Amino acid sequence: MNQKGIGRRTVQYFKGYMPFYKRNLRLAFPVMMTQLGSALVGFFDTVMVGHYGTTELAAVSFSNSFYLMVMVFTMGLVMSVTPLVGTAFVQKKEDEVANLLHNGLVFIFIITIAACALLLACVPLLGYMGQEPEVIEKAVPYFVTITISLFPFIFFQFFKQFFEGIGNTMAAMCIMLSTNLLNILLNYLLIFGKWGFPEWGALGAGVASLIARILMPILFLAVFACRKEWSGYLRSFRWKNIHTSVMRQLAALGLPIGTQTLLETIAFAGSYIIVGWLSKEAMAAHQIGNQIANLTFMLAVGIGAATTVRVSHQYGLRDYKAVRMAANASIHLCLLMNAIGATLMISCRKIIPLAFTNDPAVIEIASSLLIFAGLFQLSDGLQCVGIAMLRGIQDVRRPALYAFIAYILLELPIGYILMFPCGLGANGMWIGFIIGLSVAAVLFHTRFRSQFRKIANS
């Protein structure tokens, strides 16, 4: 076949996906803005704390390595709401949708109390992780503050996942963006002590997050009141409708999702601890690299969230051709966006660190790490969309095993070996990231293709 023929077939192929690109992006864009807004708060935290001091930046990085593990696991449990609500919603089972909301509220209250208690129990252990004493001194008050903020934040995440299940992604975007602006302003005031506010350094960043996160679920309750059908979901709450069977259903789907997200986070959190054994400069540079990589990852998370909604809706309608098309459309979109992100990271690697710090040692290490951050963008995006596709068809147990293989058995050990025995320093850990994320992407997508064939053929 000549080149013109190949070109025409390629154009026709992508043209057939245009309706799916539009539908996916319509759902994905608000989620992407929500996730990007959340990442930007972390970005500005890092920038402001980094300019306040390298010790403070290392303290925030170390604290988040513990906090994020519990937070992400709890968020993973909450993610079970979207596919269950999405399937019930398209089948017009309004009572089941309301029942999932009511039981979910009780479910997350219990797990969030447990999560906060677990984090607070870790406070006495922070000093035994091989970090420098001045880092621990700054880390403890920040850690306690962000632990308290987890409670309102998880309720916001629950409402966000519920609304995504019924096909609304705008509400969370508006709430997140408005509270993020408040968070950034409070960061400036409380970290540096501007306009008469106290100068709290790293603690100021934690207090700013706490205030903003308290507002998030309060604003979502106001959203419920905006439309009769939404407020009806809350008004119909009755304790007699709370059943352990429904909470077990949420847990059965949520625990594997939470485990998968926890394992990925353990790998990244473990990397902070291991890199911290090199120096506080390496730890600070590692934080910078992760913050930049996290910006593009949040875009992939937005595409992934839309994928779970679109796949769960078409799965509920038993339209398997649309399931496949929606999934493939998300893969195309994610590859395009992450390729752009990778290009920017690598080409601007010497400029980006200057936004975070004036420390020459940190700048040099971070510039090197951004090359590897760019290189793993495609595999990171693909694994994110792959797991979202599997959640849409409610296949979550096997992926948790795959996550253990990729992130725990491969990513961290390979990173450690390359860092110390091979002498590659922090770069070695990031090569481990590339290997682990690539293996995860292959396993998730292979699993989806296999399961989809079984479902379609049945």
C-alpha cells in the first residue's frame, strides 16, 4: 500500500474516534482541572517552602512520604463509588444510587477516622527513619496538621467520586479551584509571615491546607442543594437504609483499588526515604522532580477518571463496542498530552529548578532528575489509563497483584541497587521508576484486553 493510502486510512481511523474524544474530554477536562489544581497547590507549597529554606523543603517532602501513603489508600477506597454509582445511574436505579451515597458516607467516616488515628500513631516513629535531626524538628508539626486535614479532604473526595458517577465533573472543579486559590494565598501569608500573619515556615503550609480543606466538603453540601434531584439523594438518608452488605460491596471494590494506589505510593514514598539517605539536597531535588512529574500525572488522572465513568456507563448499558472505543480514545489522548509534557520537562530541565530554590546543589541534581521524569511520562500515563479502564469494568483484584509486582518487587529494589551498589545516586531511583511504571502499563493493558474479550464474547 502506498503512503497516500496509509495516510487516508490513518485519518479515517482517528476520525472515527472524534465523537469519543469529545465525550471523554467533556468529562475529563473538569477532572483534569481539579487534579491539576490540587497538584498546583503542592507545586506552590514546594516553591514557597523551598525558597524559605532547604531544611523546610526536606521536612515537607519527608512528611508527605508518610502522609501520602495513607491518604492515597483512603482515596482508593473511595474510588469504588464511581463505577458502582455510574452503572446504577445509567440503568436508572435511583434508589440504588441514593443507597450507595448513604452507605458510602458511613463507610468513609469509619475508614477516615482509622486513617487519621494510624497517621497520628506514626508521629513518634518519624525520628527513627534516618533523616537529619533538623528535618525531623520541622516535619513533626507539619505532619500533624496535614493529618487533621485528611478528614475533611476525604469527604470532599467522596462527594467528587459520587458526582463523577452520575456524570457531573464540573462541581468538583469549581470547588477545588476556588479553595486552591485560597490555599495558595494562605501559603504566602503563613509561610513568610506577610500582612501581619505569623511566620510559620513549613507549618504555615500545613495550616493553609487545613483551612482550605475544611471548606471543600462544606461547599459540596451547598452544591447538593442546587438541584432538586441532587438534594433528594441527601434528604432521603435514613439510618434504616444503612446495611453492612452495601458497605461490604464498597469495600470489596475499594480495597483492591486502595491497595493498588497504596502500592504505587509506597514505591514513591519509599523513594523519598531512600533518597533522603544521600543528603537533604538530594531529597529536595527529588521533591522538585516529583512535583513537576505530578503536574502531567494529574492530567492523566483526569483522563483516567473520565475513562472509568465512560467505560462504566457503556458497560452498564452493555454497549461493548462503545466500551472499547471509549477506552482507546483515552489512550490516544493520554499519549498525546504526556508526550507534550515529556518534551517540556526535558527541554526546560535547567530552567524549572530555578523556580523552586536558589541552592546550586539542589538545582544540579533536579536538572538531571527531570530527564528521567520526562522519559517515564508515556508509561506513567498508560498505566494510569489502563487501571482506570479496568475499574470501569469492575475488575480490580488482579491489577492489585500486578501493582505489587511492578512497584514493590521491581521499582524500589531496582532503584536502590542502581542508587547505591551501582553508584548512580538519585538518578538510579528514577531509572527504577521507568522500569516499574512500564511493567505496570503492559500488565494493566494486557489484562483489560483479555477481560474485554471475555465480556464481549459472553
